[in-house]
Amino acid sequence: MATGGDATAQQFARVSDIAKEPQKMLMPIRGYEKMPLVPLEEAITPLVSILPEVQDYAYVAKQRCEPVPADGLTQDQSASIILYTMEWEPHEECLYFALNATLRAEDRRKLKPWFSYLKLILTALKQLRSTRHFVYRGVKMNLIKQYPLGKTFVWWGFSSCASKMGVLENEQFLGKTGDRTMFTIDCESGKDISRHSYYQSEDEILLLPARQFEVISCLQPAPGLNMIQLKETQSPISLLQPVTNDSNPKAPSQDIDIKTQSETIVASVQPKLDSVKSGTSASTVPKPMPMHKTIAHDAKSGMLIKTNHCQNNTQQLMFTVVFT
């Protein structure tokens, strides 16, 4: 396995991939939400033919997880985010690079091998608190013509952003000379993944795929520097199907056909003949005394059983069975 560069260089690669966005409407991202949640190792198995070393890096990501990850995530959920932030060579075989390229592709059938991983990471990100942020992205290019004032557009890939504008002035990001474009983004769905990043020193805000934005303003405050202000807006349709929790394996069906939710069974048990004194006929057996009620729950069968007992030799049992 080969990893490359320091944390700043790795974050720059994710923050500056804006130029790869297709700048056109695509089909919504759907289908992944129907997949069951599975461990990370199983979720990335369909990707081996696309990313030959992904299993090795998934193992590393899982090993880096805390025994009890932050934000209430499971180890598999936290590891799915760690794996997304990892970088290795060749660059085109990094998970985040290949995933975003597929999210930006017109052929949605190419997403199918990614469904299990998408379900896992989007479930993890759903548990992270979304707050309104001003976040920043940039690229060493002049993109002012691609983002005119008033334009509404969609970024289809995951969008890695910095939480502070000053970070982009680093020479490994935009620097202070040459053509460069900085995006200031007013977003409501940003997720702080810093506690689940491979590079713990990174202060990274991640925007979900298929987010819609509007260009609010454009300016050129210095030679070569273009600044574009964006605001996250709501699409009239769901471009990314929400994560659902109803895809867990269903419980096996009952062996019997239950037609009612509850059923009452009453049975009388006569006393043993040898317990009746000689000369006493069965007809003289005393009437049942008031009954005492006992309630028990059978956890294994899922039944609630109510039993009534009489205080004499005759026991009258009433079972009220409630199928839960």
C-alpha cells in the first residue's frame, strides 16, 4: 500500500475538485436506501474490481476507530468516513475520487456497486449534527464564467470544505498569486467530520452529494483572485433519496396463521378422585372460590399470559394470549 503527502495536501485534493462537477442536471441518486446496513468489510466487497486495494485500506480504517467512536456512531460507520478521507496512489483509485466520479456520471447504473457503502456512510453522516456554516472551497483556476450571478446548480459529488477562509491561502491550496477561485458557501447541511477523519488535524466540513446552490455574488478583490458567494437552496424534488431505517432484515414469518391479535382459552380441571373424601360425590365439590390473577410474559414466544387460579381443589385456568 502506498499513501502520499501530508494532511494539508490530501485535504487540498478533496477541496479543489470543483472543476470536475458536470454543470448539468442528472438523474436523482436513488436505490441505495433500500440496501440493508452491513459491516464495512461487506459494504466494500463489490468495489474490489474497481479499487483493487480497497480491502486493505478498509482494514486500516477499521483499526483506527476508537472502541467507542464519537457522535454515537458505530465502528463501521466511523470507519466508513475514515476510509473516505484516506488517500493512496494511484490517485484515481482512492475511494473518494472514484466515488465522486461515479456520482457525477450520467449513467446511474454505475452506482450500483457503491450502494452498500453509500448506505453505510450516509447513515453515519445523518447522525452528525447539521448546523448552518459558512464554509470555503477553492481551486487554482478562473471559474467566474461557469458560475454567473443568479445561477442555480447542483454539485453531485461529496463536497469537502474548509471551515476557515485563511486555510485556502496556504500555498498548497490557492496561494496568493495566479488565477484562483474561492467559494464562500452559506450551507445548512454541513457535517463536521474532523473526529472521524484519517487526518485528525484537518478541520473539514463535508457537504452531502446532490446539494443545490445559488450564486449570490461575484467579485474580483485582487488580480487573479475570483470570489463567488453561494447559498444552499432546496430542490423541488429529492435529488438524493433520504436514508431510511426500514431496510433491516425482516423477522421470519410465523409457522401458524394467526387470525386474531388475542385469544382467550378457558379450561376447568377437576380434582383428583382420591383427594375427595369417601362418601362425597363429585356433585358436592364446592364451587370455585374467587380467583387470583397472575400475569407472565414469555419473552421467547412474544406472548403475554394471564392465569387465574381458584382457591380450592378445582382450578379454573384462563389464558389470555396476546401476540406481540
